[in-house]
Amino acid sequence: MEGLVHYAYLISAVLFILGLRQLSSARTATRGNITAAVGMLIAVVATLIKQEVVGYGIIAAGLALGSVAGAVLALRIQMTAMPQMVALLNGFGGIASALVATAELLDLRPEAGAAGTPFGIVSVAIVLATLIGGVTFTGSLVAFAKLQELMRSAPIVYGGQQVVNAVLGLAAVGLGVVVALDPTAMQAFVGLAALALVLGVVLVIPIGGADMPVVISLLNSYSGLAACAAGFVLDNEALVISGSLVGASGIILTKIMCDAMNRSLGNVLFGAFGAASEALAGSDQQGTVKAYTPEDAAIVFQTARSVIVVPGYGMAVAQAQHAVRELAEELEKRGIQVRFAIHPVAGRMPGHMNVLLAEANVPYDKLVEMDEINPEFPETDVVLVIGANDVVNPAARTDEKSPIYGMPILNVDQARHVFVIKRSMNPGFAGIQNPLFFNDNTMMIFGDAKATVLELVEALRQLD
């Protein structure tokens, strides 16, 4: 039976790797999700048939409760709230690993019947699972609160913040060494767990809403590392492998997101981006905007040969993805080429725009990444920006004093005509004004994204 379990773990590991590989493409992402889920099912079943597993009633109750909670959340959570959902799931993974480590430590105490004090890999793994899991849990809760607007999304900074964080980190490392050398030192372990929870809060509060995609990706990596450590605690190969894959893929994605903003991970974590520019929100405008109606815009769209749609978080808030697909179909009926330009950090989590447009059944081959689509803007007749701000701000190319200077952007200002749908002139997550809105070739359409796009579709039909 033990050999069968190991073979099952090997199969599940192969399925995890294949699933992760398939997730790298939008076309195969659904299949990859299913592949990885089957791998996890095999790993769970194999673990449950191991002889040392006891208390199947409690396990069954946990499975039932978790399944019901997961099904309810999957059905009720809107796609616009998916970033918050991901943040919570990261936190749940972290606290689960920390609780597993805590339970194992309690079992290793002499009064619990343990034969002796463990040293080496097990005690170190307990410390790492507790520390990383605790940081992931509370850090994810803060990320959730910022995304859900339960707390201010701007960075929360104060004097000596980095010194305080450093002291807390060193204290946690010191207590971790004590616990690793003597796992029976329960007071040190309680202190370690408490510091881990505090660190999660203080490390995320100085990170602004503009950097949330990077934070979510990093916390996802943390949850994987915590699970990997828990795998060493339990001597479970499947958990070690799956945790390692999540940790590695999460940190790779984090690096990709940082490159997309031309910033280092250290700058994201400790730069308090958005704090200094928060005062600029609603600052002096740089010119006069030209306000158009959907009917005016329809006339320009009617004469276009090529259109690029740039979605942003405003599209997600208005749940306008289905209306946008309807607009694309209406334009294509007229022989107009329509594509969607996707910036790597558009929205509030990695791949946010891809997920929303996929939900609306927009064909994958129409979603074009930034590096590929940027050379096309000068030859494009019309660009439609829906709720995007910072990722289309030309100040990133031209203004060395801008906080986002050097960040790769979608060069929409180079198109012949640019229509921007926004509720108001409020700035984006970075808290800075966008000179694109005042360009001669830019026309603003103020209003709810979904309602405005639907009005644009109807106006196009009226022109037939």
C-alpha cells in the first residue's frame, strides 16, 4: 500500500506540472485547471488511504464544509471581485500551513507522547511554515481589505516604518532560531506566530492599490512556500512538490509583473508608490478635454478600418465585458478589424482583463499583449480606452518627473483617434493626472462604461 501511495504522488506531480504548463496559454488554461485538479484529487485520495491517517469523520466534515463554501463563493462572487477572492484564497492557504505546523509541533512535545525532541529539517520546516504562513494570512487580509475598499488603497506610511519592520523581522528570525533548536520552547513559538501575523500587516499596508497585482502574485508565491514547508513537516512528497511549483511560478509571475512596470520588487514592497502622488489627485488639469457623445463617436467608428480596444479596471467595475464583445461584433460586421490590447498589470490581479474577456467569449486570438500590439498603434484608426488610466499614460515615456516614468505603457496616444470612456476626470491608482485626456486626438465620453458602450452599439446600428 505504501508503494501505491508513492506512485499516486508521482502521477499527481506529473499532472501538476502538465497543468501548470497548460495554464501558460489562454487557449489551454481551462484544460490545465482540470488537469491540475485531477492531480490534486489523486494526491488527496492517496493521502487518505495511508494507515497513519485517522479521524475520517472529521476529515469528511471538513471536506463537506469546504466544498459547500467553495461552491457558494464560486457561484456568488462576481468576476469584478475575483482579485479579492484570490487574495483570500492565498491567505487561507497560508494559515492552513501554519496550523498544520502548529499541530505537528504540539504532537512532538514530550507530554504528548513524543519519543524525543526533533531537530533538523522537521523543526526548521515548522518554523518556516509558521512564519511564512502567518505573513501570508494577514498580508492577504490587508490586500483583500484594500481591494474591497474596506480600508484606503493608498500606501499607509509613517516615520521610521522600515526600521520598525526590520526590527520585527529580526525578532521573528531570532525566535525562529530558538524554536528550531528547541521545539519545546512554546513561549518562543507563540511569539514567532504572533510576530508573523503582525509582519503580514506591516509589510502590506505601505503598498498602494496600483501595486496590488504584484502583491497578489507575491502572496500566492508565499502560500506555495508555506505549503512546501508543511510538506516537509508531514513528510508528504505531493505537498512538497505542489508547494514548490506554486512558490516558483508565483515568484516568476511577480518578476514579470515588476518588469511590466519597470520597477524592482524592492521598490514595489518598500517604495510606498502612490503616497507622494496622492496629493496630485485632481490637481490642475493640463488643458481642455473634448467631450463627445456615443452618437458622435459612432460616426468616427463607422469610417474606421481598424480598432483597438484597451480594457482597464473601469470595465471590470461596470461589468462591461459583454457589452464590449457586442461592440466588437458590431464593428466586425462592417469589415472593421478589432483587437484588444492587454497590458500585463491592467486591473487588480495578473491576467484580470484576460479573465473578464474570456468570460464574455471574446476569441483568444484577438487578445494581444503589449509588446506585440504597440507597433500597431500608429497605423490604427481608432482606439477605445475603457476605464484604463496609468497603463495608457504617455507621461511614462515623456515626463522624467512623473512617478511612473519608465513604465512600459500601451502607446494609444499614437493612434489617429482615441476615445476614452470614464466616469469622471479622477486619476487612476497611481494618483496622477493623465495628459492623454488633453491630447488633440483624444475624445472623452463620460459615463458608466457598460451603458456607454451599449449606447455606442445602438448608435452604430442607427447609422445603417
